Amino acid sequence: MMKKVINYFAIPLAIIAIIVVALQSNSTVDPEIYSTDGLELDFTVSEDIAFNGQVSKSSSHINVHHTYVPYLGKSYNGFKEALGFKESRGNYFSVNTFGYLGKYQFGAETLKLIGIYNPNTFLYSPELQEKAFLANAERNKWILRKDIDRFVGKKIAGVTITESGILAAAHLAGPGSVKKFLRSYGNYNFSDAFGTSITSYMKRFSGYDTSSIKPDKRAKAVL
């Protein structure tokens, strides 16, 4: 008889125990575990990644790519990673339809200016690509040093000019084109083959801390 009584209460007690455990588990869920704090959520379409055909268009829709990248703020690393993402989605081995190479989409002639004469070696060396980015930025900063002093803080073509914006635009269009843009107060606004303009880079990459980039006329990328 005792055995039957125990069996009678066993199932309800087990159910109650399961419910209590479930309620306790729910009450201790930490929402911070699921926080997106520290992530830059980048939803990119058309112009942003059209250079490598990663957006598919039709008359009815555009496919949107959702990409999550570490948040690096307005530091130098944030600057170069944001620029690398814009150029190639951070792909060191990317080659676009015009033959521009790597994470930062360098042309062969620009590479020669910073001491790189073998594009194939460059493409398969992430370390060399990072050195090339810095060397090119140092060289551009030297060429544009007077324009940086003169124009930073001014507003041109609706964009507040910053040093990082100038350096990003020089990466896109070359320092000579950036000089023309600044000195014409925006009347000369170069756009590349994909329609990306100096103005768009000035705005997109404004306000980063690029003070660690030192002007260097003879900057070279050396492993």
C-alpha cells in the first residue's frame, strides 16, 4: 500500500520540480550575454560593395548583406579596418575587375611607389598588405601635409574636412586629386569607375584618429 501511495505522488512531484527549475533558470538569464554592444552592425547594399558584384539587383529587389565586424572605434585600427571593409569586405585575396589587389585594393603603379614590384607576392601576403597600407598613408600624408594644415575643420561640399577623411580620399583617388578637390573648394570632385567620389570618402571616413601616421616622403613597405 505504501508503495502505491509513493507512486501516486511521484509524477506530480516530478512535474512540479521541473517547473520550479525552469522558472529559476529563466529568472537568471543575463541579457548582457545577448547584447550587441561592441559590434558595428553594417548593412551594406549597392554602391558600398558594387565593385565586386556582391549585390544582386533585379527590378523587384536588392539582396542585402548583413556583416558583423569588431567595433574598433575611431582609432587608427578602426580607420584601416573600416577602409579595408569598404574596399574589399576585408578580403586580403580580392582582385576586382580592374585588377586592383587585396584588402585595400591597391593598383600596381601605387605599389611600385612604396617599393612593391611583385603583385603576386603582395596579394598572398597579408602582412605586406598591412605594411603597404601604412606606407601609402604616410606618403600621402607627407604630400598633403600643407593641405591638412590649411583645410582641416573647414566645410567643403557640405562635408567637414578631417585628416582621416583626407587620407581616405587620397587612398581612393590619389593625393593629387585630393589637392584639386580641396583647393577648388569641391568644384573638382573625382569619382572612380564605380562612381565612388572623393566627397563620399571624406564624409564616410571622417573623424578617425590618424595622428599615429607620420608624414614620410620616402615611405616603403618592407617585410
